[in-house]
Amino acid sequence: MKMHYHIVIVVIIWATAFVDSRKIRGISLAYRRFYKEKKSFLCIDGSEIIPFDRVNDDYCDCLDGSDEPGTAACSNGRFYCTNLGFRPHYIPSSRVNDGICDCCDASDEYNSRMRCHNTCRDLGQRERAEVEDQIRAVNEGLHLKQQLIKEGINIWQEKQSQLRDLRRVAEELQTKLETHRKRKLEAESRMGLLKSAGDVPRHPKESPADIFRELDCNKDDSITVDEVQAKIVHLQGVEQGLTEEEAVALLGGSHRADLSLFQETLWKSLKTDGGVKIKDSPRSEVSPLDEDPNIKAAVNAAENAGADLKKVEDAYETVKMEIRDLEEMLSADYGADKEFMYLQSRCLELTAYEYTYTLCPFNQVTQKSTTGTEVLLGKWQSWAGPTDNHYSKMKFDRGEPCWQGPTRSTMVTLMCGTETALRSVKEPSKCQYIMELQTPVACQQLQRKWRVHSEL
């Protein structure tokens, strides 16, 4: 019986000491080892040793305020809200017994006129419900994210395939260009050779004498300057008469020419491309070169070769432009798993007040007023998130200049959600915009840090 008696005494003594340490208000479980009932108390910062009965006596003895965790005596003290069933936290000691309920378990107002109710259980239930909703939303977002990753990879592979096809077409067109350029040069060379093959008269079916008689209006066996001006005009454009000086020049500087002088002067200008013709004489407008079937065929071949070359050149430039656009698009950073690739061809709108904002990821941001005026708020620059979450922000700069302000720019923050939508637009400073874009690809696996507090 004596042994049992001693065991009971030890348990009672241990329990008394434990209960006494719990009587110290405003301390957490981690700090209770410093407040075990004994003759003296060592300030936690080691600055002073005081009698234990001075702990929570409403007078500040320790420089670090550790002797008054449950009163408002120390300006730098902290009071620990245990908050069973909710999240524990510290409040400044100055808020203890100030008539305002700061701790949901009402422990901070133990000696005030304010009657605080313990709301920790309700708060815990609400927070747990919110966390569970958040977890469900994130899990759904993560599921959608996997689908969008697959979609992004498919788009990426499709664009890569298009780029390979375009490069192959460009190589084929380049070969065609060389062939068509060679054909065009050959056709033009053949045409030039045929046209310069001989000195063919413009009037092959008429003799110099026939033309001389046609120009000799008064039939005096001579052609005067007046007769030349009456019958000869410029070959190009609208028929325009000759000046006296031009007529004299065509007659070799003479004012009158017989058949012999005519053959040496004006006839040579008429039979070749001398820039003049007989007025109102259609036959004089048709060169034997134009009537020659071989020359006609050569001219047509040269023209067709030029037209074919132009078509190939246009096609080649179009393909090269498409290649440049695809290369530029594929050079952007769409995330480690190409998860943001699906946003590349999308534009999202949000109307706020009198403006409609349009966000085209990896392209630009615009603002359109109700009057139809559109302003560029920035062009895609880069990802701008922190090191641990690089893909959380998009930076758009080089927008239109702001009157008496900076160049417009926009920062877009990506948030986890089950939909892809532009959620908000703000202008915290002049011409500097911030947007929130909700998308499943911004969802990340949650680490559940919150837990129900059940400290004893």
C-alpha cells in the first residue's frame, strides 16, 4: 500500500506542475518550457532573472516583454491566441483586454467588459469548406491543364510540320525561279536577235518611188518642206505634226528633195524605226518586224516567260513570309510542356465602363472606346514572373505614347481557374495597366499547409 501511495503523490505533483504552466496566459505550446512553475523566471532573451510571481503581474520587467505574455504591460509583448478548432496566431500585447475581440476563442479579453464568444469552430468549418472548394477547383484545373498540354503539343507539332512543308516548298520554288529566270533570258535574247537580224524596211511591199509619188502632192517630181509637214507626223503617241526645222532635217537639210535625195534621207527614216510615219496611213504603223511570225512568237515567248517568272517570284515571297511568321511564332516561350501554346491564337475581351479591353497573348493588348477609337496598350515582350513562378506574369510594353505620360504598358497576372477568361483590368498609375487572366494552365499542385488546430 505504501508503494501505491508514493506513485499517486508523484502523479499529483507532476499534474500540478503541468497545470500551473498552462495557467500562464498568452504562450504557445512551444514556449511553455520557459514558464514552468519555479522560484525564478529567466527572461527569454537572457537579460534578467526575476521571481516567478512577477510573470503576468501587469508590470514589464524583461526587455523582450517575455514576462508579460498575457497582459498589455509590455509594448513589445506578444499574446498567443490558441484558437482551438481554427488557426492560432499572435497579436500585440497592447490588444489584450482592450475591449475588442481579437482571438476567436475570446482568450484576449479575459478581464474586460467585452463579452466575447468563442467562434473558432464556425471559422474553422468555413475555412475548411473554402479550402476544400479551392482544392476541388485546383484539381479540376489541373485535369484541364493536362488536356491543354496535349492540345498545345499537338498544335506545336502541327506548326512544326507546316514549317517543314513550307521550307520544302521554298526550296522547290527556288529551283523553279532559277529555271524561269533562265527561260526568260533565253526568250528575250532570241527576240532581240530576231529583231536585229536585218535592216527591214517598214514598207516592204512599196518601193521608194511609190512613197515618193504619194508624198509629192503637186506632182512636180520633188518633195518640199511643206509637203513633208503635210504628210509626215511623229510615230509615237498622238499624231503630231513636224516643225519646219524637223522637216528640213528629214530632207537632209534641204528645203526640196528629188527622188534620189529622198532615198538618201526621208526614206531611210520611214523604212526603219526613225520616229516618223506617213499621216493617216495605217500601213506605216505596222513594222515588218511586227508582222514576222517568228518575231511574234519570240515576243510572245518572252512575255509569257516574264509572266511565269513573276508568278513564281510572288509565290516564293509569299512562302518566305509564311516561313518567317511561323519561325517567329515558334520562337516564343510557351512553357516547359507547351501548356501556353493554346493561347497563341486566342484573344480575350473584357468590357469595363466605356472601354473594351482585348488581350491577345503573345501578341498585343488594346483598349477600344465606345466611339471606336482603339489604343495599343502594349506588345508582347516576355514572361515576367518571379524565379519560382516564372510563367505567372506576362509583360506587354511599347504601347502608344501617353499624353504627358509614359509609353503605355500592361502586366498580366495569370490565375488558376477552370475557364480561360480575362477577369479584371486596372490602371493603378497613369498609362500603366494590370490585368488578371484566369486559365487552367496556371494551376499548380497545392501543398496543404492549413490544418485544424487542436493544441492541448
